[in-house]
Amino acid sequence: MKYVIANWKMNLGIRESVALVRGVLRSVQGRDVLPTLVVCPSFTSLAEVNKLVTRTHLKLGAQNAGLDRAGAFTGEIGITQLEDVGCEYAILGHSERRHVFGESDELVQQRLKAVLGSKLTPVVCVGESAQVRAAGKAESTVIAQLKQTLGKLSWPKSKPVLIAYEPIWAIGSGQAAKVSDITDMHAVIREFVQTHLKVSPERVKVIYGGSVTGANAHQFLREPEVDGLLCGGSSLKINDFAKVISAACEVIEAQT
Ligand code: PGA
């Protein structure tokens, strides 16, 4: 099984979001084999998008999740609210949250704890900066991030441990990571998560994000180490995103 997750970030109004989801649904019409397909619109579009995706292959995700189910947290969206609006996934610790909004590993862990106790499946993001990679410290940095973010949380058996490897320098830069760097890092992440959380190998899913396009998606997805893709910019353009989805379908078909 592969994942294709669309992160629309702070883009699109309600009408545009609905139009894009319609496009995604059209692009998968008639396909029997599909990846797990998740769209993460802005909070303001979740309710309308949910109406469209109910009873389809598309799943709804949030771009972040509040620190608790509900409570006095101005500006946050509670886990109960996300469940209520139909979300099944939540992206946590995205590089933009960590670096623009100063979210620490500890804060991301608090969000993660709340999400693990809910109906949502977390997508935990990690990744290194260009300087860290140049200094040869990419793997140790990502492992440290994982260690502090995951802590010793126990993972409900019903949820996969879904980790998105997103090198900071690859996000929105048009410069995706090399396939070999991705597969090496995914192997390291997989091994660490398995041992650290004591979960079986098949429960650990590692996806890649950072300048994924319709043109490069296939070369990543065909790698067994790559369980899927997290797409930003390309998921906003239906033609490009449809190519990413179709690359995932081809790879799944070829492997079954
Ligand atoms: P990008 O963003 O595909 O535009 O590089 C990916 C992400 O931030 O999740």
C-alpha cells in the first residue's frame, strides 16, 4: 500500500478547494487500485470538502491538530472538532510549523499524544536543513528529532506509525532529494521507529515530501523503501497531482 497525501497549506478558498477535490475525484474515476489518498485543505474548507469525499476513496486530513480534544487554546483547532468535521488524518510537526511558528519537539509530542488518543492517524514530519546535511549530520539529526517527538508514546494497534521525511531544503524549492538519499534515510527511520516503539516492521510507513511533481513521483514510489508521498505545490495543480496519483497506481499495479 502506498500513500499520496496532499498538503494545500494556506491556499485556496472554499470554492477553489471544492473544485480541486472534484478534479481529484474525476482523475481517479474507473480505477480499481488506488493508493491511500488524503487531502489536507485549510481548516476553513474542511467541512465543505468533507461533504464531497464522504463515501469516496478520498480521505480528509488536517494540517495540524490542537493540543487537546477541546479547551482554552485560542487559535487552535481541537481534536474533537477535527473528528467532528470528518478528518481521519492530521499532519504534525511540519517544517513550516517548526521553523516559522517555533513548534518544538515537545510541543509536537503533546499534539501527537492527543491525536493518538483520538480517531485520527498522525503523519509526523521530520527533516534536516541543508547545513546539517552538508555537515554529514542528516541522519543523527532526524533520529534525534524522532526520539524527542515520539518519546515513549505507545501506539494504538489500529494506527500505522506514519512518518514523513521532508528535508527542509527540498520543500518548495523545486529541488527534490536524490532517490538514494531518500531510501537511505527511510531505512534509518524505519529501523529506529521499529526498535524505539517496539512495533512490527509492517506497521511503520515512511513517506517522502519535498518538491514532488508528476514528473518525479514514479522514481520515488517504485522504491520499496518509499511508502508514499506528501505533496505541497504539486497537489494544488490538478494536472500535476493527477500524474502523481497515476504514478502511485502504476506502481501498485506493477507490484501486485
Ligand atoms: P512541496 O511541499 O511539495 O511544495 O515541496 C511539501 C510539503 O511541505 O509538505
